[in-house]
Amino acid sequence: MSNREGTPKFPDSYIGDKSIEYDNSTWMERNQKKTTLLCLQYLTDDKLDNLGNYNVLDRNHYIIVDLGCGSGFSSEILVGSGHRVIGIDILIDMLSKAKTKKKSQKIKKI
Ligand SMILES: C[S@@+](CC[C@H](N)C(=O)[O-])C[C@H]1O[C@@H](n2cnc3c(N)ncnc32)[C@H](O)[C@@H]1O
């Protein structure tokens, strides 16, 4: 799977062999992890304090629900950044790969 093959389609791009292809794609891994890092930057952006009283929270230890966690690339980054993560996905083929990462301690159990 590469960026030349176009945008993945739900659910076909995430089932069976396609889920393996997704999980083995270095381009997809890089893309998901880069996006997740950007999200984390927004989450801890000081300017967001203008929108609410976020400064009372411990920014280093959120519990984050990774909805549509796929094979767990984003969860790896979130856990690696010190957050506790609950990964949810509607497709077992994808979720099972995230579970494997959790077991291999790439994603720690919470
Ligand atoms: C781009 S992929 C995974 C992205 C993820 N950030 C990663 O690191 O791999 C999107 C995922 O969203 C899941 N998804 C789509 N609709 C969903 C829904 N309604 N509920 C739960 N998961 C959903 C798909 O099964 C797919 O695994």
C-alpha cells in the first residue's frame, strides 16, 4: 500500500490480506504516526487554554480513546508519549493487529 494507490476505502482496504498490507505499509505507518504527533501538538497547544480551563489537567497523562485505531500505529505514538490509550475499531482484522502490538509491548497494557 502506498500513496500512489489512492485513498483507502472502507471496509475493503482493511479486511483480510488488505489489512496485512495496511499494517506492513511503511508509508501508511509514517503517515499515521506523523498525523498523530501533530494531533498531540494541538492537544498541548497553550493557545487552547483560551477555549477552556485545560490547564488544570495533567497534560502528560491523558486517557485517550483512539476511535478507529486500525492496526495501532497512532496508539503506539500515544502510548509512547506517556498517555493511556483505549483502542476501538469496528473491524477485527485491524483490531487484532493492534492487539498483537500491545502484546509485543509496542503498545503497553493499561
Ligand atoms: C485509516 S484506518 C486506521 C488509522 C489509525 N490511526 C492507525 O494508526 O492505523 C481507519 C480505521 O477506522 C476504522 N473505522 C471506520 N469506521 C469505524 C467505526 N464506525 N467505528 C470504529 N472503527 C471504524 C476502520 O476499520 C479502520 O481500521
